[in-house]
Amino acid sequence: MKPLLIIAAATALLTGCAGIGANTFYANPAAASPFEMCKTLATGAPDMDFANALRMELGRRGVAEASCPDVIKKRETMVAVGVAAGVVALAVAASKHHDVDIAVGTSIGIHGGGDYSPAPAQVSDRDWAWDQYLGESGSSIWACRGIQTGALTDPSRCEGKPLTDTTWPGQNSPFR
């Protein structure tokens, strides 16, 4: 039964890899991530006006439509790696402690009745900035990073920030 719950959780996470609908986009274009817009363009926007609105918003953010396949591949790879890592972590925890249960609800987690020490505090980002990379074809790609950790994050975190590379200046190695 536990493997079925893990599979259901992974499926639920992967369904978050969809594009954006016209009504949602038009209600708040700034909330749409480049991934959602690229995914919608790749799967065929319902009409040309909507497709053009997506292209304009991508262009406003400095994302070339030609980079959409890379944007989609990167996001889907990150989701798959995250799901796999989560499944492995849960399986390891369940195998080490007989009193640990794996459960799926609105989130995935473990619950155990043992006496465990609290985990060390994780560093988390409180502010984000744009970072510029070179694409494989030599084109510029902009990515959003957490300032405290330097970790890549959803571009919506950098919404409203100037599209400048002042936190991590210089062209970095190709973005893959």
C-alpha cells in the first residue's frame, strides 16, 4: 500500500507541470511563470491572440521563445529529481525506523513516534535576484536565484526586480 501512496504523490506533483490557461493568465500575467507560458506555447495555445500575449510577456521578461524548450526541460527535470529524492528519503526513513509511516495528503511526509533530535536550522532565502547565464547557442538566459543560498528558484520570486546581473555579475558557464 505504501508504494501506491508514493506513486500517487509523485503523480500529483508531476501534474503541477502544466501550462497556464487564458483566463488565469489574463487575470494576472505577472503571476505566470516562464515555464507555464513556455509549456502553453509548446502544447499549442488555444488561439493566436493568447499565444501572442504569452510571447509578449516572455519578451518583457527577457525570455526568448527559442529558449522555451530549455526552460521546460529544466523545470521538468527538477521536478522529477525532486520527486525521486523525496521518494528515496521517505523509503530510507521508513526502512530505518519501524515506527515511521509514509502518508500522503495535501503534502507528503513521515510521522514517527520515536525520540528524535530536531534537525539543524536550514538556511532559506528571504530575497532573490536575477542572474544571467549563457545559453548553449550563446544567447543570454536569465535565472532567478535566492540571495542567501544562491539556489535557483521559480522566476516569479524575482518578479518586479530589475533584470540586471549585479548580485552575481559576469557571464556564467552555460546554463543546463
